[in-house]
Amino acid sequence: RASTQPLGLENHGVVGGLGRGSASPLGPSWVTSGGPSRGDGGESLLNLAVFSDVATRLLLCVFTKDGLEGDQGPVAEIELDPKKNRTGHVWHCSLCVAAGRHKDLFYTYRVAGVGSGPGAAAASGAGSSEVAEQRPGVIFNNAEEGEGGPPVRDFLLDPYAVAIASRARWGHLAPEVPRGGGDGRGYSSITDRFGPCWAQHACCLPSLEDFDWEGDRPLNLKMEDLVIYELHVRGFTQHPSSGVEHPGTYLGLTEKLDYLKDLGVNCVELMPVNEFNELEYYEVSPANGVYRYNVWGYSTVGFFAPMARYAACLGEGGDLGRTAEVVREFKEMVKACHQRGIEVVLDVVFNHTAEGNHQGPCLSFRGLGNRVYYMLAPQGEYYNYSGCGNTVNCNHPVTREFILDCLRYWVVEMHVDGFRFDLASILSRNHSSWIQEDHPLSSSVGSAAREARGPSGSATAPQAGGVAGAMAANPVAQGLDEYVHDEDQPTGKPLGDPPLLRAISTDPILKDTKLIAEAWDCDGLNQVGSFPHYGGRWSEWNGIFRDNVRNFIKGSDGPWAGTFAGAICGSPDVYGNPEPGEGDWWGNNDGGMWRGTRGPSASVNFVTAHDGFTLADLVSYNSKHNEPNGEQNNDGEQHNNSWNCGQEGKTEEKSVIKLRHKQLRNFATALFVSQGVPMLVMGDEYGHSKGGNNNTYCHDGDINYFQWNVCERQKGLVRFFKKLIRLRKNNPSLRQSAYMDGSRIQWHGEKPGEPDWTDTSRFVAFSIKGDVESNDLYIAFNSGHSQVVAELPILESGCWDATVDTSKPAPYDFLESDDMLGEVEVMVAKEQCRAYLDDGFYPIGPYSCVILKRVLSKDESSELED
Amino acid sequence: RASTQPLGLENHGVVGGLGRGSASPLGPSWVTSGGPSRGDGGESLLNLAVFSDVATRLLLCVFTKDGLEGDQGPVAEIELDPKKNRTGHVWHCSLCVAAGRHKDLFYTYRVAGVGSGPGAAAASGAGSSEVAEQRPGVIFNNAEEGEGGPPVRDFLLDPYAVAIASRARWGHLAPEVPRGGGDGRGYSSITDRFGPCWAQHACCLPSLEDFDWEGDRPLNLKMEDLVIYELHVRGFTQHPSSGVEHPGTYLGLTEKLDYLKDLGVNCVELMPVNEFNELEYYEVSPANGVYRYNVWGYSTVGFFAPMARYAACLGEGGDLGRTAEVVREFKEMVKACHQRGIEVVLDVVFNHTAEGNHQGPCLSFRGLGNRVYYMLAPQGEYYNYSGCGNTVNCNHPVTREFILDCLRYWVVEMHVDGFRFDLASILSRNHSSWIQEDHPLSSSVGSAAREARGPSGSATAPQAGGVAGAMAANPVAQGLDEYVHDEDQPTGKPLGDPPLLRAISTDPILKDTKLIAEAWDCDGLNQVGSFPHYGGRWSEWNGIFRDNVRNFIKGSDGPWAGTFAGAICGSPDVYGNPEPGEGDWWGNNDGGMWRGTRGPSASVNFVTAHDGFTLADLVSYNSKHNEPNGEQNNDGEQHNNSWNCGQEGKTEEKSVIKLRHKQLRNFATALFVSQGVPMLVMGDEYGHSKGGNNNTYCHDGDINYFQWNVCERQKGLVRFFKKLIRLRKNNPSLRQSAYMDGSRIQWHGEKPGEPDWTDTSRFVAFSIKGDVESNDLYIAFNSGHSQVVAELPILESGCWDATVDTSKPAPYDFLESDDMLGEVEVMVAKEQCRAYLDDGFYPIGPYSCVILKRVLSKDESSELED
């Protein structure tokens, strides 16, 4: 702990000088090398390490809590010594923090360097801050101040920050500050530069307290046993009717876990919970006159940091000094989920960041390693496969390591059970392969390079053997601005063997972690069924299931009876091809990997998700109604395969309402009787409507809130979901790990064993053989407008018993006794069907589905009772 | 720190129970999460994490120092709970160690599992320990003991162990223990199983003390400025004449650093300093009746651990409880080197390990993840590209991460400046791509797999659209023993873009670290000039330089004049092709990478290295004389390009001795006037002879010891080396970063500008233009048996001045005044040449070389003195 310079930070709790620190691990960490003999006064040694390939100078900026709350600048800017505090491309140092003071201290970095931003190559040497400001990625810290205006003074977050302090309350703008900075030294904060939408932010020091996990660990449930519930942490309990103590927070969610457990869910998939800026747009929506929020949070600021305004200690307004407690609250939530047998899967957004395109703010990555962390074209233009302005350079070795470290952190430190990767296909794209010919010895890549390079001077060396040529080689003279890239593996090309996905798939720590891909991106790459899965490590959001089920249930002409049956089976056509056909290979064929054979659990089945219509809107709207988003209804998915059941939107028309009620239940039934992993989105179980808006990312209000009062009113539908989930749980035959063959499942039409797969077929029925744990089941979907009287398959013993019939009003739609339906009523209701069933028939009403269970016949059971 | 089970280790300094621990970081680490509030009694929390993909059970074995020294078993075997202490394939736990007790404690692991060893697949289910014993990789811990004999009880080292305790003194056998174990519970130590050559070993806990680096850091010298000295730590100071306080150790080397500094060396390349077992062969050499040692240490036991018997605290006999101090001594050595401007490069042996082939001991990797860490064929046979029994599976993701972690550790924690990778071409080979078809959902690889897999049951699903096939797929029924591998990328294939080498080359922490490849392996792969270098990150041991220089200097017919000139230029034919030709691509062409254009510093030039003849033997032997190695002279390199100068071996014949003296100096001159990075091997500067043995790895004696008394006697030769190195230092023109063109270097024959490149040419001369810092130089090599009177290139001003002439006896071979040669004598000697020089001629004797410097002529200098 040799100290080389006094820092003058004693008043703020930093003891002594700056230490050399260690390049590993990256990020902030408490050091133990001093052991028990260290820290007699209770002080702790903090190590900081950060990657930057562009920094020629790097400053550690120390903030205090008071300063941060007052939007003041740092109390100290400590310049690191590149000779002492740098190892390769990693800058590092250590600080000794006095006992109990770590919560008062925050940090950011500032770097001076060239080449980090768009056009940096051309601009290198220019160095004026005006140039720099036009190119936010180039962070000059002009030591000779005064020339050409104030220097740019971005404070950069540590990409490994475990918690980030910015605003102390959700959605509150920072005070307006005159642009240009007050002290003549340039910007004093990001607020100063980008206005009140960007609160000044800084990284917390890690907690020094142990968290009592009480023996908690990831649950390691089987993939095929999951019932996933997609939810938004704030939206789930923010509505006043939630009645929770901490609305809109991790703790609020915790208070409602018993509801989820009762519903039967055993996995929550949390929409982004990484630190993001809910006010990043800083504009008022013309549609409703309020701020356009980024409520959903698909715009990450800190990949290691849980969203601070989802923590009760901050979300309700509070003390920035408590930001590090955010981590504790997150852990409490995970522990509480696990205690109820519920896994936690995070929706992680590694495809882009909140730094946006060249006009976005410089928060962290852009300033530290623009060309490393982002996919850039030669002049610094951002590739935009994400549709959000930038694209993370996922397969670059440094970026790849960052993502791996991050995933491991969430598993090891936070105990999460898995990840859903937003626009995961971007993770399969080649990293930027453009290279700059700026080094006399740089090796060339691709033929373009070879052509671009001129003849290399005259060889004056011996000719004999032709081996001893002494040559001139000084490409520098040919200009710094010459870029080439690999034409065989160009930037952004989907790779056959993407290093990041291979690394994630084979990582020993992540081995039992659920990996779920949203297997497409915003540049038309669609890898559903062909996402690089490395021996079945990955499951996918199965968009094909969604489309097939929607098309069949709404009753369209087409191949939908057949494809619906495929969906029911767990999509073997997508995940289980026994032999690869043309087009079944992913990426290229070099790796020899093809998309089959996985099992049904590769398929995360869903009818709705946060993107697109809610289930209620799916049966209430033919078209989207996104006007409140302020983009002239141009945003959101155009192809919804929805049907309004006769009238667009809200209606008083009884027949329409009745039809919608049936369709909701038909969709639910299809979801939960299909092989694979069902996912429902929060609110669908009570018929949450967003009024036809299929892209509600920007609304912080009821449209995105779970309405507990409505949920209470819609007991019938909620009961139906709950019963279905229980039916699935009680019948392992509905959640098998391998595909079924003909000994297990049989397909029927109006007559047993005679299915109709024609384009006009509206009827799909099947029976599944049970086993010791499962009933035999007969399940039939009629998506036509006429009743189908179906002849039932003959049973060797026992008889079919009515269980589900969506043509009946709740609670008779599910014939099981509970507080809404007495045992006598169940018996009476079943008796109504007995006549049909005894004759081996069941009438399946228009737009309805039924589930029958094989039970012991009365005679058999009375015999047994003897 | 929830404790779940009392361990009963209080007497040994372990407080409380076993904690869950964290899966990250791997290896042993002290934990800080408790912070200052933790450890009121001074105790420290130790985290342990270890990868194993085969363990179904894992036991932490705790040893005490006394037990270890007494070759007793562990004081406790603590079984980890796979539900609590496992995350994915990483097992982990934590222990609380009382103050001051960490030096008394050691640990190993034992695992129970299947599938880790050769033939494990076939044997799985067999489970008898007899089977296991035949296949050392399969570590069964048969809980139902007593069936089929005692269970195998290998104690496995943590691959991340920072120090390893085994024998307390170099070369001392452990006490003989009756084979079979004493307590009926099986083997109690590795000594028990493999005899006294393998001392019982265990991992130390990391040190808790800070090391005072006094601001030390890697030196970051320019590659082209290095003068590398290859040395063996023990051999360098073990000879009694060294006179050091700590012979044969890191500290002993430290005591001799001033010698190296005086010699002019600025980089030591240490032959392996990773923990190895010097007694691993456990056999007596029939040739000399003493144990065959592994002295060189190319057989790593612990990749993070410095060789413990190279530390003074152990090497001289001592206390195993001091083993952790080994790390401190190593750091002292590095710091001392840096204080003298000497970099430290480690010879690292990642191509194989000490576990050998299927008959070798099970020390660590084999038991934890045989198929992960080693390249295996389907039935468990070890691939042997290393010639040492096994091959590290370098490009497997887990192994790759291990190697990267290891390199970073040596840089960050130990401050080493670089690495020389033994048989580095193995690092470019594909990892084992055989996979076992043992999982119903395993994805297939390669066409073999597809053919091997039969039709997958009858599809009974709908035919319409052909999309909804429900299938049977249960390859398990087809037998566990079915292996396939990727025919496009078979196991061991040299890769175009090897993931490990890419990762090392692009790692931010390793960015300024020297990377030197021994660019070949023992299966005939030779990548000199074509080793995957990722934009010039790698240099190579240039075996082509060695062969070319040897062939020219000994005076062979052939293209050697031309190739020798290429060597002088820094081998642009190897490293600097301006345009790639056929065969200039490495691996495949997919990555678009070709071997040029690097600069001269890609070439580590050497005439001799630890493998092969010493410089003295190179000029004294036509053939190798390896009989003492006990392999009937079959070992060692067959093609030495050596010449004994007329008589084989020792001689009294004056003319032969004189010729050898000249040749030694000719080689030295060629080495130090060549562009690139010169490397000499320890002892060559005084003419160390090994009696014609070119493979002395197994001799712990004078043959491998630096003989300081001889060095003292051979002052003349040592002086010549020293002067040459200084000449190189003072003339930047001899160590340029880019290749020279015709404006800088000109080639001559007997007449200026008329070089002779024919196959019979024995004369190569050239002049190099100086600059502000460098003299103009004229350098000529005559490898013929007649004198050459060379006409010198005409100078515009100044005149040529005699400096080096190897035909003259020392100290007149290098005309510079010092304690061996007075100024007057230098003047007189130079005066002898004046007549020739003034006439523009210099007579270059047979088998001699000369260096002339341009100096101001007498007139000019007197004018200047006016």
C-alpha cells in the first residue's frame, strides 16, 4: 500500500494516497491482501480497474454524496500515472477508505485520448474541443485549456459498477443548469451537458456488509417444468390498487409473490432490471402532454447495476447514499422468489446501450473504448442492428469477456436462475472487422488490404535464393485514414460459431443457468429454430408458435390445423428435425452444427409478450392503436394476426363479449396443453387491456400497470388460468423432455384417428396417453363457427370425464370444485355431459375447446370401493 | 457466512462450519465481503472454487503442516453439498481461518464421478475400483467400500493453487510406504500410490501479507532493444563456485544479477519455474547409477505456483509451512531484476502436464476434467502432440480460460514481463471435437454423427404441410459408446484462428506483455514465420536463423551466403514478405490472415538454446553424445549443423583450439549484429561444454550448472560477448523496428557493392549507415579457409577503424580499452591495421569476421580540436 501522492481527501474519508492497485479483477473490489493486520482503524482498501484502449490520460473523479445530490462536480480529480497505474489497456489504482465512509463516496472516470470516436482517425491531432464535441466519442481533456473553448468533461461510469447513483426518485428531472458550465472549466456534470433528463451519475462503492442468503441458491428447476410469467417490476405493483407497502419496487414484487405462487407460476422473467434512465428521451409526448418515459427500460446504462429506482430505498424518493442498498433489495427479492419455488430470469439487453448513436450521451463505453464496445464503420458511424442507434460489438474479445463477467456476476452474486437475451441474434454477429492501417507493422486483413498497400520500396538485398530482401515498409506515409475489413467475415455477419455464444454456452459457472434467446434482431435476421444453441443449451422465444396458434384459434384458412398441431407437440418441425434439410444449418456449415435435435423445452411457447397486443387486445382489435406514443401510429408490430371478434375495441355487444371470453380461454388452453415451456405476460390472466396499443414502452401509467382491482373482479378468468396451470403440473405428459411418438399421442377429427389437415380445417383434436402420474387426456379445439360433435376415442377401461369446456361461462368452464364452484355443482354439471359421453360423443361448440380426462367409470370405482 | 455443519477443525485453526462460498473467482481467495466488521478475532474467510465437469461428489481434504510432513492423510475430508456448494460445473465453499493459522493449513480435493477417464464411457456403471485403477482418470470414491478392494483415493491439486507443498528439499525421496495403504481405507497419499518419487502434496493458502513492490512494474522495454539470456534458475547458481548465499534458488539468481547487468543482458528468459517434480521418473540412470532427474522442469504440476524448491526457504531443506513464502521470494527476484533494468520472461509449458499418459499419476486436471483439460480420443487415449504423453486441450473454452487466467496472474500479481511458450504450435490446434452421443437431446456434429444416427421412429403426426411431426428420439437406446467428431475441424487440426491465441493476443491486461512462441511441436507442425500472430503480437524463436547461421559459419556449400544475409537483416524472408505467396497463409485462409508484414523484432535470433548443443559443443562436436541420458543416444536432435573443427570433442591440438575460439566469436558476432532480438543461453559466454550431450534435461550436476570458476578463467570470451552487446546497445542501427532498405544497408564482396551469393560463396560483408546515435559500420564474415583481402567501401568523410577481428587472440579480438586492454595497447593494435585501412583494404582471415567503425580521420579530428 505504498502511497505516492497525498490526495487531500481525508475529510471525505479517504486515508493516505493513491496506490498502484491491480489490473484484475476489473471494476471495483475490496482488497484483502493486507489481511487481518490491515485496517486497525477499520479502513478498507478499494481496488479499481477499468479497460480503456484509447486513454492516454485517465482521471479518477471522486464525488461525495452531498456533492452528487447538489449536482456539483467531483471533490477531487486524481490523475493516474500511466507508468504506475496502467497494465496493458487496463488502468488501475487503489484507495484506502475509512471505516463507515464508503457510502459517502462515489466515482467516475474521465479520459483523454484519441481514436475512440467516430472520425477519430481523421481528427487525430486536431484536438480542439469543438471537434471533440461534434464527435462525442472522442474525449479530449485539453490540458492547455482556453484554446477553442472549454474542454469536454464527460464523467464516465465504470462498466462494472455494481450500483449507480443518479436521481433519487423515479422520473424526477434534475434542476435546470445553464448549458456551458458555471465555473469556466467546462461541463461539471452530465446534467450540465445534456440537460435535466440526465441526472449526474456516479458509481457506488460495493457493499461491505454480508448478505444473509439463508442458504439460498438458484433452484435448477427443469426447463420443461417451468411456467414463465413475464413481468415489469414497476408496473406490477405501481397501481394504487396493489395495496403494497413499497409500490413499483423489488420489495413490492416480493409482497405479491404469494399471488404468483397461488397462480402456479414458478418462474418470473423480469423485464430489464439493469440501471437505465427512465427520462432519457426528455420530450413531452404531443399526444398526452406528459413526458415520454422509457418505462420498459430496454436501454441499459449499467449492466452490473440493478435499476436503482426499482429499490424502495430510492424509488420512493430518498438518499443517494443508500444506493448501494439497491443490491441488497434485489437480493431480498431473489431470495423471496426462491423461497416460494419461483425462479428469476432476467431480460438482459446486450445488443445495444443507452449511449445511442453519435448524437447520444457519452456515459461509459463510448468514452472508454468506442471501437471495442460498439460495431463501428470506418469513419465511426454506428451500425444499427438493434434499431436503437448503436450495436454492441458482442464478439470482440474484450466485450465478450465483459458480457461473460456480467452474466457470471448475476448468477454467482445475485443468484438469478437465467437470462432472456433481448434481440439475441445480434450476439451471433461478427464484431467489427474494419481495421485501421495506422501501424507500420500492422498485419493485413483481407484482399482489400493487400490491394490497398502499394509496392514496398526497392529491394536492394541479395537476390540469390531470393530470401534476404531488405525492404522499406512505412505505410504510415500512405495516410492514417486507410481502412480495410475482412471480406470473408465482414462486420455484422452472422457467424457459424459466434465466440460469445460458444463462451456463454460452455461456461462452467453458467452451466445450469437458463438461456433463452429472442432469436431475431432489427435487421431482418430471424433465427427461430436456428439460433446457435451448442448442444441444446439455449431455448428460444418461439415466435412461430405464437403465429401458428393465433392463426388457428382465430379461424383462418391456411395450413394452420397442421401447424397448430405442431405447436401442440412442442414444435418438432422447428426444434426436432431428425435429419437436417436445406436451410437447417445455422451460420455456415463449417462448425458442422445444425439446429436439430433439441427437445420441446427448446421452445418457449407464448401467445403474447410485452411486445405486441395483450391477450385481451388480441381478441378485441384487428389493428393497433398506438397514437398515444406520438409516432402517428407508425411504431409497433404491423402483423398481429389478431381478430376483434366482430367489433373493434370496447363494446357492449353481448355476443362479441362472449366470443372474446371464449377466445381468451382457447388461447390459454392452447398455451398450457402444448409441449414446451409456456410463458404468459403479466395481466393476461385477468384480461388486461392496453386499448389496442401494441407498443407501450413509453407510458408510465395504468396502461402498463397491473390493475389489482380488475384482477379481483375478473376472478373467473384468473381461476381458469390457475386451474389450467395446475392441470399441467398434475400431468407430466403435458411437459415431456422428448418428443412424443405415436404410442403417446394420437390425432383425431370428428372421428377418432381421422384428423383433417386441409387448409379449411377448423378442428384439431388429440388424445395423450397418461401414465402413473398422468391421466389420459382428450383435448379438442374447434375454431370454426359451427359446433362439432366429435366421436371420442374408445377407452379400454374407464370413461371420459368433462373437465374444461370454454363454451361454458365461468366457473363452469373448468369443472373443479373450489371456493367459486361447490362440489355438488361440479357433480351436477358433469352429469349434464354424461349422456353424450356415455355414447362416446362430445359436442364442441363454435370457437371453443374442451379437455376430457379419463377416469375410472362409476362401476369400476364402486367395485374398487368394495 | 451461514455455517451448516461443524467441521471439528478448531484445533487446526478453522473456526465454525463450512460456508456456501462463491463460484467466482476460481481457486483460493480471501474474501472481503464481511469487511472491517468481520474478523474481530483476526480470522479470515477463505473462498475455494474449482471446476469439475465429472464430479458427482467432491470432498475438500484439509491437511495440517505436521500431517503433511509426516506423510499422513488429511485431518478432515469435508464432503461438499452439490445442492449448496455447486454452481454449474464449479464447486465452491468457504472456511473461516483463525488468525495466524493459515500457514498451518493445506488442502486438496477428491472427487467421485464417472466419465473423466480413458474408457470411462465404456466403464460407466462398472464402478469397481479395479477398473478405476486401470484408468487413473476415473476417480471413483466408492461409498460402499469393501467391494472389489480399496477405493482409489487420489488427492487432487487445485489447478489455481498459488503454491504447492510437497517435499521440503530438492531431490529428496519421500519415505517408502507400503503400497496399498495402511489403514484399509485405501491410499492415504500419492506417495502411497506412486512411491517415494511423488511426495504427498497439497495446496497452500494464499499469503495474507502485502508484498512491498516499492513501485515496481513490468519494464515495457521495446522488443527490438532486448538482449535475452536464457537461464535455468537452479543451474545458474547451484555450482559451488557461484559463492552465493542461496545456491540454486530465486534468491541465488538475485545475488548474481549484477553479473548479468554487467554482461549487458536486459531480459532473462527463465526455463520453467512452475512447480514440477524433479523426481518424477523415479528411476536410476544405468549410465551413471544416480537418479534420473527432471532438472529442466518441462513437466508442470502447478501452473500458478512457482517451483517451491527454487525458493531458499525450501530448496535448502526446511519447513513446509513456509511454502507460501515461495511466492514472496519469486517476487523479490522479479523486483530485483527490474531494479537492474532486466525484464523477466517465463518459459511456460502449456502444451502438456506432468500427469503424462494413461499410466501417469492423477494429480489434478485428470481427476477434475480429463476430457476438458486433455485432448482425448473416444476411448480415452491421450493425443500426444507434445511427445510427453498428453496434450493440453488448449482451445477448449474452459482450458482456454484457465490459461488466460494464469497468464494474467503472472503479469498482474508477479509482475513478469512476458512469456516464451514451449511447443506453442500445440496452442493453435483444435481442441478435442469428439463428442459422446450420450444425451437424448445432444446436437450432432459432423456427417459421421448424422450417418450414425438411425431413423428416429415413426412419425405419427399430421402430414399436411409436413411440419408437425411428433417423433421418437432416444439415442440412448443406441448405446452410450457411440462417438463422433467434427470431420471439418478434427481434433488437433491447426486452426486458422485459434481461440486461445486470439484471446491471448487481444487480452487487455496482456497487451504490453512479450509473447514469444516456440512455433513448432512434436508432431511435425512447424510454424516458424507463420505462427498466428494477430497483427504482430507474437515473436518467435527463429529456428531458421539458427540453421542458416550455423550452415554459413561452419562453411557449407549451399545457398547459405544468401540466407545468412537474410538472417543478418532480421529474416524479412520469414517475417516481412510484402505480398503473401503460396504457403504464406497460416491455418486456413478463412480468417484472411497471412504471416507478413511484421518487423525484425518478430524474430528471436539464437544460435543455441537449452535444447541442442551449447555454443562450445557446436564447434567441438560433429555428433551428439547423449549416452549418459540412458537412451542409447537415441534422444536429442539429430540434425545439429555442427562442426568439430577437425577433432571430435576435447583436444590438445592447438590449431583446432584456435579455430574453435574463432568460431565461437564468429557465431557471437553474427548473433549480435543481426536485426531482431538476440538470445544467448547461459554459459555460452564462457564456452560452457556439456561434453557433446545435446539433451541434458535429466542431469542434476555440473553439466547443467553454470561454472563460475570457468567463467572467471574464460575472461577473454566473456569480455568479447560483453563488448559485442555494448556495441549493439550503442548502435541503434543494429536494432531497428523496421526492415532496412538500400539507403541503409549495402552488400559487398571482395569488392564493394559486389556480393557473391553463389552456392560456393564463403564471404558475406555489408555496411550499415549510421545516424546521430550510430556509427557507420562495415562488417564482414569469412567462413572459408583462405584469407579474403576485401576492398572497403569508400567513405565520404572519416575513415574505417578496426574494432573487431576474431582472427586475433583475446583481448585483441575486440579493440576497446578496459581492465584487460590498456589504451596504449589499443592504439598500438589499431596502428597495425592502419596501413591496410588507409589503402582501403582489410584482410579477413580464414574463419574470421571483422567489424570496422567509421571514425573521424586524424586530420579531421585534429581540425576539430582546434
